Amino acid sequence: MSLHQFMCGPFLSASYAITQFGENMYQMILLNEAVDIYNDYQIKINEAISNSDDEEYIMSLQKESDYYDQIFQISIGAGITLYEA
């Protein structure tokens, strides 16, 4: 917690709401980046397939895409708090 955050009193709920809002915005940015990267790799894979590129290159793109998909799944899991589960 920040040193400037209220720990008790009438501003506690507002302070908590501000913290939650900041965390939610950060989580949204991370998820947005993960989705963008995943979509970029899907486009690269489709282009490589349509251009009949090397199979090894396509497989490496697929592995990288799977890696970013796993990051996306972890990000979604981390975004769900105990209160939402």
C-alpha cells in the first residue's frame, strides 16, 4: 500500500476504490497487449501458410503464438479475484 493511502476513517473506502481502479486499469492494459500480440501472431501464421513458407518457420510461429496464449490465460486467471470467483 502507498504511504499516502488512508488506512482508516471516512476516506478508507474511497482510497480502496482508487487502488482497485488503478489495478483494474493496469490489468486491462496487460490483457489488451496480450490479445494484440496473439492476434499479430495469428496473422503471421496465416500469411506464412498462404505464402507456403517453410514448415519449420510456421511451427516456430505456432509455438510463439501458444506461448502468448498461455500468458493470456494466466492474465485472465490473475484478473479474477477471490471475490469474483
